[in-house]
Amino acid sequence: MRKGCLLLLTLLLVYMGALPPAGVSAAPGVSTGAAAAALIDVASGRLLYSSRGDTPMRIASLTKIMTAIVAIEHGRLTDRAKVSKNAFGKEGSSIYLKLNEEMNLKDLLYGLMLRSGNDAAVTIAEHVGGSKEGFVFLMNEKAKIVGMTNSSFKNPSGLDEQGHYSTANDMAKLTAYALKNPVFREIVKTKVKKVPNPNESWDYSWVNKNKMLSLYEGADGVKTGYTKLAKRCLVSSATRGGQQLAVVTLNDPDDWIDHSRLLDFGFKHYPLLSLVQKGEAIDGTGLVAGASFSYPAEQAERGRLARQPILYDAASVESRLGEAGRLQFLLDGKPVGSVPLVAKDSPRLEQKERSAYSFADTEKLGGGSSRKWLYILTELTRVLFTGQAD
């Protein structure tokens, strides 16, 4: 009897672990050979598919997505970084940097993302973070800000190490965040990059390992990964009709095929639905939308989406800063996003629209003001470790 109960409990836990998280479609008709997988709409951050997406796993060189975005945000792309003994001859994939060779940070990032250079990863980390340990601290703080609740970083390269892990869902969140950055976007979509070589008469020429850039129409990123323990890992992204999707698979022997299948599924079943246009008058408020907002929704969901204006007190800080309220978007009564409400003649209408991962949006991820303080802490830490202030 006791053994039978234990068996039933085990089966129940296995079944529950295979279910997608709340709010994620079960994606009928889609399956992969991956140990874990996730599909995300980049603009909205909505997970469209997840299979064992919250299971912590080894992620190999997908780690370098975090390395790249931390370096871009905290470093100066024109800085020249020197290759130390720790970086020179680093095991695994390499761009074959020489000891004491100097290269600017932006070129190192191309070597990191196109060729997965572990020597580039260590060089970047030591330069931007002051030390590997300082940089890893910044990686883990960035993970908290992005909302990666099941991730832990121990190194900038992704080489197998105890306590270094993430999940498909977390890596999808990170990828969506990183793809908001124009420098990151430009690097990961590059197929071939030539970089000056100070040691030879010929330039470095790096061909991107990501075959999806050639295999899939509209592909524009992101990163391959492999170690003997992690097996094949891949993050890819593609843009069609103004919509960008990203796929994560961990330990997937058929990743190229699976990514094409999941991207096709996402574009077919979750096209973007425009819910408001910037400058559009909102009935009953005398205000207009301060930004545009679109949301990926299945056909059956479209009638269940609603708009709800929320007005601020005239004496509030937000009102004094020119934001009179917010227009909240709901799916089945649950918030899925919002845009500011402003006066018809507001100068804010002339400003560039915010990233989907502004502070207002990290509150939607469950962080609120605490994430703002994490951001401030990260900036202070960067100054302490590197001595550099923006």
C-alpha cells in the first residue's frame, strides 16, 4: 500500500513537472527532443511554450548571452582589454588570443558570441568586472533584475562547474531582455566578422557557429552551446512581420529542426495583436496612449483581452513627471502589460518608446521597487570592482 502511494506520488510529480507554467500554452501538436525547451515573444516577454521550463540544468555556452549583455551594459566598447594568464589558452572553444594581446571590448564580444571563445569570455570578465569573481557577481545581480529565479552563474564561459545552471524559461527571459539592446542584436545576427589581428598580417575572420542564421528565414540570433555534460544547447531568434520570437532548448540532439518547428508554431498561432497605438485617444479619460502596445494572442484569446485605464492623483509623483495614468491590458482579467497615459500635447509623445523591460515592466515580473534597488546596487558594485563610473 505504502509503495503504491509512493509510486502514485512520483507519477504525479513527473506529470506536474511536464506541465507548462501558469499562463503558458500547452502548444498542441508541438514536441521536441529537448530535455527542456521554451518559446518567448521578445517584445511582450510572454512565454508561448514551455516544456520542463523551470528545471535547473547545465547551459554550456548559452551562459555567454549573460556575459555579453553584462559587458555591453557595464563596459565601454572602445576600451582595450589585455589577455591575462587566466584567459590565455583557456580550455574549450577559443579564438586563440595571445598572452598580453590587447583587443577592444566590442571585437572581443564578436569573438565571444560568434565563435564562443572562452579566452574572450575570461578577458571580458576580468576587464569589465575587475576580476572573474567581480564579473560573476554582476551576472548574478543582472539575473535577479531580469527575473531569472532559477539560475546561478559561477563563470563567464559556461564551462561545467558545480552550482552553475539555469532553466529554459530563465534563458528565454534573459534572451528577450538582451535582444532589446541594439549592440547585442547587431552582434548576434552577424554571420561573419573580420577583426584586426595585431600579431599577424591577416585579420581574424570569425564565422558564426549558429546555423539557424542560414537555415531559417528571418533568423537573427542568438547562441550555440555544448559541453560533454550539458550536451547540445541552443538559443535562436527570428523576426517575421515585425514580430520577434526566441527559442531555448537544453540537451537537444535535434535542435536545428526543433527550433524551426517551434518558431513556425509561434508565428502561426501567436501573431501580434495591436491593442493600442501611440497617441491614440482613450475614451472617457481625455488622455492619449504614451506608447504603442501589441500582444501575441491565439485567435481564441482575442475576445478575452480588455483595456482598463488607471488614473493617478494630480498630486502624485507620476503626474508631476507628466504621466497622468496607465492603460492596463488584461487577458481573462489578469494584467499582461500597460502603457502610460499622457496629455494630448505631452512632449513625451516625441520621445522614443521605452524598452519592454523598463522599471515599470520589471514590476510586472514581480520585482517592484526592490528591483530598482538591485539595479542601483549593481551600478555601485561595478564602480567598486572596476573603478569606472558612467
